Amino acid sequence: MPVSSNKSDRRDFLKTSAAAGAATSVPYFFSTPRTLAQETKSKNDRITLGVIGAGGMANGNMKAAKDWVDVVAIADVDSKRLAKSNKTMSGGKADVYEDYREVLSRDDIDVIHIGTPDHWHTKPLIEAMYAGKDVYCEKPLTLTIDEGKLIRKVQEETGSVVQVGTQQRSTFNLFVKALALVADGRVGKIQQVQAAIGGAPKSPAIPVADVPSELNWDRWLGPAPAVDYRHLSTGNKNGRGNTNCHYEFRWWYEYSGGKLTDWGAHHVDICNWALKLNGQTAGPVSLGGRAEHPVEFKDGFPVDKDRYNTATNFNFSVKYPGGTEMIIRNDTDNGVLITGDKGRIFVNRRKLVGKPVEELANNPLPEDAISKVYRGMPMESNERKQHWANFLHCHRNKQTPISDVHTHMEMLNVCHLAGISARLGRDLKWNNDSEQIVGDEEANSFLARPYREGYEIEMRETVKS
């Protein structure tokens, strides 16, 4: 597979990302419609919430949402995590379950948070929408492109408000400000966007181990193939060890897409949003590049079953009608580089730099520039809470949130295509209208995955309320 030719090489990327660290200007906050704090006037206005998946993301999100919600039910297949999260999320007052369906069956719950591993996102999300719930679901919503079609269909039929946990969309002084610069024409016509997202780690061979007594391993696997639990206690530096469970699920194609969907869901999302603000409304037409894996692959599947298998190194070029290009790479500073015919900007979670940013000192953005990118929705002064505030505002007012399923699946399809290309080792042509890979039957077989018996997704006939 040929390596794509980048218009900006790694040196250019680093030069822009390192430039003018002081150029990030003062915060942008404006008078907007009523904030969520103004909408939530009394205890009776508080929102009841059920949690599915009680790991680190759920605990962090509940801290962000605690001013507005009461956690009344939590489900997880790990009883130790369940007990710990019940203390931190509700002071031990919530009802706890192993089966998430118990949470969905409760009529007293307004909204659901899904913070399960990636392979357990689509099924409970669809069932939550059928149960009449609004949902905040962690990214990426899906493991496959076809799962995205199912989610879109059910969301349209039920009218459920679904916010995806791509919180960069609510970071005003970095990512949203960068997008406001794009929308205001400060970079000109975009020629290229780059998403640098890092590569997955490697692991040694991980032996089969006894399943921890607190973990229902069969339920954790759910729709994924039935395999042995693995754990190596001294395998990495973060204290978790190497395993095929909990946080480390990210490095197994059986449960994730690796960094291509883990961080790609963040930075490819910003790239895609920038292109749309710049007038690139059509989807991609081709994707090509190269990828390296820590194990041998045959017919798109890893030969070794006892170690991490997602891509460690990659560089993909995604082409759009008119010649615009998106680069997805692992080999340089984590962040997004936007290059136009008037200038370039680099943004990540620490900084926003580039000549258009420096020029703000003498030529500031219009006062409503960021609000316009944020579609005029309320903006909280605490950005750590903003993404949740946006979701709960949209829940109350039945509006489309800033990270909805349609925009999410638009960009996630690109991430999934990169994963298919990586696994098969070849370039792909894409028909964005039919959402099919052109002229490649084997590649199209990766648009869906089989579900283990008993964990299939049941589609229903429904009427939008």
C-alpha cells in the first residue's frame, strides 16, 4: 500500500503546533439564552439519571453533571466498580444492578449515561431510545459502519436526544474558537486538515488467567466472541497490567478500533466540522495509506490471539471531491492542523496557535463568532461542565445537541474506513451516498460484525412521539 504524500510534513506540523504559545487570547463567553443553571430552579427540576457502565468516564461525567442530576440507578458487570461508583456518584443511595436492562425498565429515570466499552455501546443505546430515554453515550458510538445506520434509524424514529461524549465540541477557548476562525474565513479555503492521534501500545503475550470474582466475564464480552480472560500483572507502567478487559479493551479489534476510533473520534471530528464550516459538504471518495500492527494479520484478522492487535503506526490520506485532503496519522504532536490558502492553525487540548490566532490581537473575531459555531445554544462559564450542560439543556427543550448522532457517524465512518484499510492493507474507494466500499466485496464484509447468540440487536417498529 503506498504511503500518502502529505502537503505538510512532520516538520511543518511541529513548527505550527509549537509556534506562538502565548497567542491563545482571552476567554470568549457571551450573553446567550438561559443557562442550564437558570433552567434548574429547584430540587423538583433536577433530572433523574441512570448509569450503564461504571468506569472512569462515567465517574468523571457524573462530577460534571452533579449540579443538575440525581443518579438513581447504576449497572455494571463488575461488582467492585459498581460499589465504588455508587459511593462517588450518589453517596451510596442509588440502586445497583448487574443487568443494564433493569435500569432501562424504570419509568422514573429521565436520561441514561452509557460508559461501557465500545463493543457495548450500540445495543444499550438502541434499547434506551426504544425505552423513551434521552442518552449521553461515550464515543465512539459504534464498532462498525452498519451499526451507525441502525442508530440513526432508531434516533429518527423515536426522536430521542442523543449526545455523544466528544467533549471537544464544547471547548470554547480551544476547539470551538479554532472553528470560529475557520467559519470567519481566517484560514481561507481549506486545502488540508490533519488529525494526529497517536498509535496504540504493544504488549507481550498475555496469559489466560482466572476471572476476578467480582467480574461477570461472559456479560462483559456480551456481543463479542467468547474468549478466555487474560491478564499479565507486570505488563505495563500504569498499574493496570496488560489484559483484554476494562481500560485495555481499546487495544483489541474485538472490542474497539484502536486509536483510530478512540482518539480519532475526537480529532477527526474536529477536522470534519472544520471542512463542513468551510463548505465541504460532500463526504470522502477514497482513503489510502499504510498501517503497522504488533501482530501478523490474515484476511483482516489477527493471527495471534494473546496480545494487543490494533494499529501502532499509521498514515492515511482521505480525499474529498475537489481535492481537499484529510490526513490521519500517529507520528507527531497530538492535535489538529488546519491549512488554508490564507494561513494555518494548530489546536489541541492545551493550545491554539498559528498566524490567524496571532492576528486576533488587532483583528478580533466578531462578538458572536463562537456562539454562531455553537448554534446559539447556552454556554456555561465552566467549560468542564459545558458538554453535559448542552445535553441536559437539549433534553429539557427537545433540541439537537452539539454532538448528535448524524454528525458523529459522518466522521466515524472515516475512522472505520481507516480501520478496514489498516486491517486489509489496501486502499479503498467509498460511495458516501450508499455507504458502501466500491468494488471490494471483502472490505464490505467489515461494514458489519456478527453478534454472539443472545446479544443480537432487536429492531422494532416505533412511532415518533
